[in-house]
Amino acid sequence: TPTPTPTSYAVSFTPVPANMDDKVTVPTGYVAETLFSAGDAVVAGATAWTQGSYLTSAQTEQVAGGNHDGMHYYAIPNADANVRGLLVMNHELPDYNILFASKTYNAATASAEDKKIALSAVGVSVIEVSKGTNGQWAVNRTSTYNKRYTGNTTYRMGGPASGITGSTAIGTLNNCASGHTPWGTYLTCEESTDNYLDPTRPDNHYGWVVEIDPLNELAEPTKRTAMGRFDHENTAYLTDTNNRVAFYMGDDGTPGCIYKFIPSRAFSPSNRAANTDLLDQGTLYVARFNANGSGDWIELTQGKNGLVTGAIDPGNVSQGPVTPVTVDFNTQADVLINTKAAARVAGGTVMDRPEWITVAPDKTILCTLTNNSGRAVVDAVNPRIQNRHGHIVKWKETGDSPLATGFAWEILFLAGDPSLVTPANNLTGNINGDTMSSPDGIRVDPQGRLWVQTDHSVPGTSGVTGKTIEQVFGQNAMFYVDQATKRVQRFLVGPNGQEITGLAYTPDLTTFFINVQHPTGQWPEAGKEPRSSTVVVRRTDGKPVGA
Ligand code: FEO
Ligand code: CA
Ligand code: CA
Ligand code: CA
């Protein structure tokens, strides 16, 4: 059955033009204020970075890491969440320019102290934030909730693969996007399956979803191996009236599959402790997108769907001819550690780099497919060779159930620029309104408004002779998309060199938190090193963003 017609939501902002200014551009009537930058103090009493200083590893363990990415905003018990809460965010990579005089890092030649410093600048920050009487937000520097989880912290390994990986791992790494659970925990997603900062550590310790409780009431931080090991982007969940839940996950591989994980039992909405280790038992599925608009969830359980000893992995055939290899799936741990191969063996569809997934209030599920310039063989859901600008796919589960084994899908739009006419015509896209390349962050807010953030390469090629990607699309930006008309309106443009990623908000939607990752100019402070930062975007009239 086709997906139902979505609702249009009124938005009142005037779209901003594409630009290459070294600042955050927002619509008239809005302000963008820097809240939390790489090197800022997190733990009470920490020594913050200042221009020209280089902190020790003990000091960097207590300050904000770099490359702010996925994040979520949590209520604090007994506090008004519209003015005070916890912001929990990922640090995908270090901002090397503020860590080392050389501004770079080489794992092969780094000293033990350099290695520790680099590993301290990834992971997660938990900060308490509140709104002052002037409407401006600030970090509460003395909050006991403030905490860092880094590449030097010890994590518990949970789930079926822990028998092979061992019960603990040192460090979480490449903390890209993130998700949350109905019981108020944070899921930080590791986008790399190896440890590029310390290659001596075992590879099977990375590439997992890691559960952290910002309130520190439940289990210690745990890598949930039952959810599979791949280049995790984020997680998003769908629930039903019986409190069963499914978590949707993309593998930002070139190309990678889309997955869902269904815990074996219902969660408790009233007893947080009952959900401890809920993510250690369940079933992992991979999506197959059929040409007729239907889809299937294929179970990735050892002994089923070809996941046996001596299985034949066809490889990433979408990128061109590849020689199949034999892979042994003797146990479920083998399936979970080598999930990418298991998905291909079972018949999952390899997509044009799945980035974020979001579940809308009407239970529509959307996923950005950021780009895949190496695609050589197309299929219905990945219809463009050399897909330089990406697209967005959406689907509805059968019966809107998280337990469904089937779904109906369609493409929301192909990104690109309709003014670009090329012989291959694969750059054009079909966007109605402001154009974009390389959609990445995506989130439907509780009012049903769809927001998309971009990550096109900088510097990058547009595919059009004589034009850089920024000359065609401007700097990376954030857009509002009307789901009914598919009209796209540019809401915010980031400063030089960056990518916009990460979106969180207060329950009343009057405050949006947005991350600016790897700026290269003089933002956020003129005359100083650029630093990845969280910005608060709000309206000067105090009304909800977008409304
Ligand atoms: Fe870290 Fe796929 O973006
Ligand atoms: Ca991303
Ligand atoms: Ca990206
Ligand atoms: Ca990034």
C-alpha cells in the first residue's frame, strides 16, 4: 500500500540565501548564540582551553572534545525542561588545531601523552544547561551531572558478542550521530570499526552502539553488541501500544545497509531500572528494498538466511565487479562482529551511504542517503550512478508496527540542482525550492516539522565543470522540508569549512541546539583558532522555532 499523504505544517520564517560568510546565518527575527565549544570546561573546576595554550591529557579529559556531532536534550527530574536540562553530545573527532602546536596527529609517531590527549577529545560530553532571564542559555559549570566519556574510559561489553570481545573495552571512538531510548538513556554510535588513534587496540572493540545513562542511575556505559557492528551513524526508535520498540540504524559505509533491532521484550515506561540491559537481547534485521516499492526485514540470526559456516559474501557489487569471498558464521557472535558481510549474505540492499534516520510523529521513517559517487550499478531505491548529491528515502512499517517484517517505501527527493544540465543528468535532482547536496542530519521535531542538515565535502566538486560545490550550493546548511509539497527552505547557513550536524530542542521548541563541526575560518571568535561548537538558535519573540 502507498504511504499516506503527509501533513503540511505552516512555517513563517523567510528562507536565508546560500552564502560563504564566516558566521552562522539565521532568518530575520532569529539569533544564533555560541553555547559550548571544543576545549570549554565540562567537569567542575576544569581548566578550559585558551588561545595559545595546550592542555595536558589529564586536563583534556575534563573539557569538551572536538567535532561536536549528534546530541539529545534530556529533562532533569523535578526541573522545568523548557529552561533547564542536560545536553548530551558526541565528539566525532578531535579538533587537533587546539590540541597540538602542529595542529595535526599521526598515530604512528605520536607519543603516549599525545595519544592520550587525542583519545580524550572524542566520546561524549554531558552538560547541564539553563536559560537566563535575558533569554540566553549557558552551561552550569558546577553541575554534578557534567561528565566526559572519552577514548580512554573503560566500557562494559554487553550482548552475545561479549564472549569473544571480552567483558570490557577501552575507549569509545568516532562518535558520530546518536539516539536515545524511551527510558531516557543516550546511544552514542561508533562510526568506525577500527581504532585509528591507537591501532594496538583490538578492532572488535569498536563499531558498536554504546548506551550511557546521563542521570547515572542505570548500568555503567555499555557497548550493546546485539545491535551489530558496522559504521554506525545514529539510532531512531518506533514504539507500539504494548511498549515494544524497534531501533533503526544506518551503516554509513560505501555503500552500507539499513538495519533494525527489536529487543526481545517490552520496555517499562514507569520503571527505568527494568530496562537495564534490555538492549542485550533481541533480533537484528537488515532491510531489502524491492523494486515494486515494498520492502522486507531479513533476520540476521545465525543458521537463518544463509548465515552458516562457509557462507558466500557477494561483496559490494553496487560499486562494480567484486570477487565473492567465503565467510564463516558459526555463532551469533560471528554475525554481530561481521554484520556488514552478514547483511550482504542475507540479501540486504546496499544503499548510498545511509546517514541519519528519524521517526516522525505519524510513524513515517526517513533516512538520508548522503551520496555515493562510486555507484556503478543502480537499483530502484538507489537510482543514480555516481550519486554525488544523495537523496532521502522514507518508508512506513506494515501496520505502523515496530515488529513488522515488511514496509512500503518511496524516495522523498533526489538532491542536486535542477539548473544543472549534464549529459549524464545524474546531478540534477528534483528538489522543489532551495537546493542542497549531501543530506546527512535529519530529524522530525515533535510538531512534525522535518529538518535536514548537509555535509557536502569542503573543498568539494559539484560535478559541474568550473564550479566548486560551494559555488553551487553555498556552505553546509540546515533546511526545513515540507513533507506534503516537498518544498525545501534554507533555514541556517554555517561558517567557513564546516558541516552542520546535530539537532536537539527543548520540549516547547523555543530553543534549538545545533552543532557546527570542523569550522576552518575564524569562527566562533575572530582572531582565534576555529573551534567546533554548539549554537543556540531561538526567536527574539520567544515563539517556537519554525512555527
Ligand atoms: Fe560521521 Fe556518517 O557521518
Ligand atoms: Ca553524519
Ligand atoms: Ca556525512
Ligand atoms: Ca563529520
